[in-house]
Amino acid sequence: MCLVNPTHISAQNGHYKPNSVEFPSDSVFSYSLLYSCLMDTKPKNRNQIKLPTIGAELFTYLKDVNDHESFTASMRLKDRLSERVKIEINSWFVSAPLPELDRTLLRKITNALLSAGLNGQKRTREALSEIRFDEISMKQPKNLFEAAEFLRNWSRDYRSAKGFLDYQYKCVNSFLRVQKTTNDDSVRMLLKIEVAGIEDFKKWQKDLETYWNKKGLVKENLKTAYQNMFAIFMGTFDDQIQNGMYHKYLDQNWQRYIDDAGHSEDFESEPILNEEVSDENKRDRSVVQPFEVDLRIEGGEIFYHIVCNTFTEFQASELRFKIALSIAQNKGFENLRFSVALLPGDLPIILIRTDSPKDETSIRNIVIFLEKVLEVSKRPN
């Protein structure tokens, strides 16, 4: 019997977790079990809202979608890492699978690997200390500290992916909790306004963004990035204000941080030939594909996202400035609003958002122009 209450999900400092999760004392926790409990339980559908509605209900509904989709995306990430950790650690030992590497310990190691900094290193060593690193039972000698360092280097991409999910959640949540941090006539209007359809929804979003820009508790230099993230979230709702796309966006983007083929070269059981092929492929990708581009046109706006595969954060910041300057000087953008934001990380992301022209030719010219800017910037200076 599942005793998870999935309708209560809270967030603190960009992290999300269930408020009440209970399992029988003799059971073993797993992310898959928790996820299946969430899916099997049938409360109200989080991704649907009945129209017409009012702003207060809309705030609750949007926060519910953000909480739920961010939480379940994080669990899918943990499931992926947990499975790979299990395979990797077992590959070190002559007799596998290890009896002590049960689901509880695997969860502990996974959570530790996803924790950043010195605290994450300490937690990783503490978790791995429950495994006996006996030279006789190992294919190659490896002590506790070597194992911890290896796994933390090996799982760096997963921490970056978790960082993306945390940052996306925090940006969206900043807008959806603004009515809890302030109380004035503008907020009361946002709470009581009637939303009957997509046009009301867009107007409500615009009013919320305007108010957030005035009252939001975010540093000025971060506001553009936050607003771009919120626009992405709001753009995943259809004309009936139902959401069936946000989880796809989250999964697509956190998976970009993880190169499974790249991890396979770390497995001692892989043939040397596969390692060489993988290394060669990685070199080819770093030369031929310095950028990954995601283009979306919706809601009267163009969203152009650039993942910088070969740029440092400083180089990506320079490229961001170059793009913003080029757009400002281009006549095609003369009567259009635009913003160019940078999402920092191991793989920096440049987020371009601009009004979409009404005619197809102008849209095509804008996309071609952005592609040309990237073409001359394929190599960092």
C-alpha cells in the first residue's frame, strides 16, 4: 500500500520535496516506487483547470504544475543516475552484485553525488564507507577516497542537470509566490481577475510580469533570465490552459547535460576499441557542433535557445553581448522587443526572446540572421 501523499509538495531554496512521505518500516525506498505511487494515486489532475477561473486559483494551479513536474523530473534524473551508479560500482568487484548495495544505500549514494561542494564530497565518502573495499574482492584496487573522487568526477554532468532543474524551478516559483510577499491593490487585482480563456491568460501573465518587475525580490541583473524561464513555463500551456508539455521541456533539457556515451568510457568492462571510438566521437562533436539550438515560435514570440557546448561561461557571456549588439544594430529588429539572457552552468545557455513578426519572410530572416551570428562565432576567442 502506498502512503505517499503527492498533493503536498514544498520547495525551499530551489529544492522540492514531498511534505509527507511514509513507507512501512520494513520496506525499501526507491525513486521508481515513489514515482509509481504518484502516478497511481488519482487526486485532481494537476495539469488541468476548469474555466472560467480567477487569478487566485490560477496562482495555485500554476504552482501545482511547477511543483509536480519539477519534482517528478528530478526523480527521473535520480533514477537514471541510481541505475548507472549500481552498474558502475558492481563492475569494480569480482563477485557482483554486492549484497550491501541495496536500494537504501543506492539512494544514499545517489543523493550524495547530486550534492555540490565540500558537503557533497563528505556525504559521498560517508555513503561509500558502507561498502568494503577489500583488494582481494576487487578487480582493481580502489580505496574509499579514490572511489569517492572517481564517482564525483563521473557524475558531474548529473549535478549540472540537477542544477538546471533547481534553477528553472526557482525562476518560475519567483513569479508564482509574489502574491505571498506583497499585498497591495495590484496583487489583489491579480488574485480576483477572471480568466475565461487564453487571451485572458496572456493578459494576466503580462500583468504579473509587469508587477514582478516592480516588486519581485530578485537582483536587477538576474531579472531577464528569470523572466525568460517564466515565459518558457507559461508557453507550455495550450489554448485551454492545460499543460501537457512542460515535463517534455524539462526532460529534454536536463538530458542535454548528460552524455551517456561519454560515461561508458569510464566503465572498466568496456573494450579499449569502444573507448577510442567514443573519444574520437567526442572530439568530432566538440569541433563540428559547438552549439545546440532550440527554436520555438509561439504566443507571438520567438524563443531561440543556444546551448554552448565548447564555451566557458566567460566566453558565452561575451557571445551574449555580441548577439545583443548585433540584434540592436539589425533593422529587422527595429520595431521588435528583444532580450538576450545567459543561464550559467557547465554548459552555458544563451536565451534569446523577441517579438515574432506577422509575416513568414520576416521570421525566416530573423532566424537566418541569428544563424549567421553563430556561424562566425563557432570558435571561442
